[in-house]
Amino acid sequence: MALVADLPLSVAGDYIDHAIEQEREEAILEQWKRLYPWMAAGLLGFKPYSEFRSEVLKPQIRYSQKSFEEIEAEMAAVVAAYEGR
């Protein structure tokens, strides 16, 4: 069996990407398994694994179209106005 370090970079990258994806899938399944007893007891609303997985993997909503620098400048102005009182 070849070590990842012995493979060409393009193939090694694919293996690493696959391993990261597998780790993510395992983590999601483990989280669902930890919540399942609570769902079975009726303390949490039941959510099938496929629905739970799709919610976890859903892209995060971005609440602003501003860049980090624009937000930082606004917050600096707020701080300056507060300190100038």
C-alpha cells in the first residue's frame, strides 16, 4: 500500500479531500446518534438523518454584503463616537 506522501500531488490532494469529507460525514452521523435518544424520548423533535445532514451541510447565511474591512471601519467609528462622549 502506497503512502500518501509517495503519490503525485494531484492524487494526494484528492485522497486528502476524500478523507476530510469522510471525517465530516462521520462527525455528522455521530452528532445525530448522540441526539437520537433525546428524539426517541420525545424531548427533541424527531428529524431523520438525511434531513439533519442536509441542515448541517446547508451553506451558512451571510447577513451582510459588506467586506470585513467595511464592517471593521464602521465599528471603529462607533467606538470612536462612544469614546468621544
